Amino acid sequence: AQTVTQSQPEMSVQEAETVTLSCTYDTSESDYYLFWYKQPPSRQMILVIRQEAYKQQNATENRFSVNFQKAAKSFSLKISDSQLGDAAMYFCAYDRRTGNQFYFGTGTSLTVIP
Amino acid sequence: NAGVTQTPKFRILKIGQSMTLQCAQDMNHNYMYWYRQDPGMGLKLIYYSVGAGITDKGEVPNGYNVSRSTTEDFPLRLELAAPSQTSVYFCASRMAYTGELFFGEGSRLTVL
């Protein structure tokens, strides 16, 4: 079975600084999706960024970018110019692309210090 | 622009009671999922469905049942509620083209 591991239960960053959240996953598949979701205190799950495994180029969405290392099965999220609104729980997720199952990591709680 | 709608948002149950969490989506997605999220934890898959009439178990299906009679609706049934089922429940649907999950706002269930 596929597993997703987030080894940092908590992280903190100074406002305007950069922080990187780590994620590793285990799969025998070659084609899949990877995601980062954000869950603020409101509890709503919000998609931050998405990566397709067959694409070598790292995905970027404004201040959010990923470092996708397929051979190492690593998928880290970099948040640049951190803002107070970035404070949330961040979940890494894996989708086998066929959609049969969708796995989440245990999350990293990010605190942004003013 | 409703997306995924879950009801109720909050519910308190007594041990042994039963209830159904409702989930509806208006995006014509074939894939739908039920997750539970315990405090400070990630999301664990309870059941999923790949289309009307087709459902399958996820990681933690015990104590739950689902049905999928239409593309839009995917209710989750709790039979004989137990304190271990105290959690926040999320319903989601999947966009086939991108794999993105769209989530409901969650339902907080407490079993006393």
C-alpha cells in the first residue's frame, strides 16, 4: 500500500521568511499525482499545489513551489515570503492517478511569527 | 456554486445510536470519498466510490456503511455509534482530469 510520511509535526517561520515542509512517499507506480493541501483553523481543506509525476518541472503557484525528487520519492513544499495567513496545517497527499485511493500524510502544523 | 455539501455540520450522539451523514456534489464527479480526521491527525479513508452503484472500503471501514445510488449523493451511515467514532468527517469528490479533491466543510461528530 502507498504511504505518505511527513516527518515534521510542527514548523515555525518568521513573517516574510521562507520555510520548507518535507514529505516522502512510498509507491511502486510510475504515474501519479502529488498534492499539498492547507487546512486553516476554519477546517476547510484547500488545494495549495499539484504535481504530476511524469512532469520533471517542479510546480509553482505564486509564493508556493515544490521540490519534486521522483527517484528519492520526495515532495517538499517551499513557502516564500511567509504571511500570517499561511498559518495552518499542511497535508501532503498522493493519488495513484487511477483515482481508486487517495492517501494523506499526518500533516505539519505551520506557525507564522509576526 | 455549491461544490461539495455536507450535513449536518455538528452532531452529538449517544452510544448505540445511529445516524447518516449526508454528502452531495454538483460537479458530476464520479469519484467520491469519506474521510475521518481525529484531533491532530491526518485524514484516514473510510470508504470511497468510483461511480453510482460502486463502493469500496478504505483504511478504516469498520462501524460504517455507505451507498451510492446517484452520482450526486454519497451518504455515510454510522450504526451503533461508539466513542471511538468521535471525529471530524470529510466528504470529497475528485475531478478526473486533474486528480484534485474537492472537500466539504466537514461534520464534527461527538459520541457520548
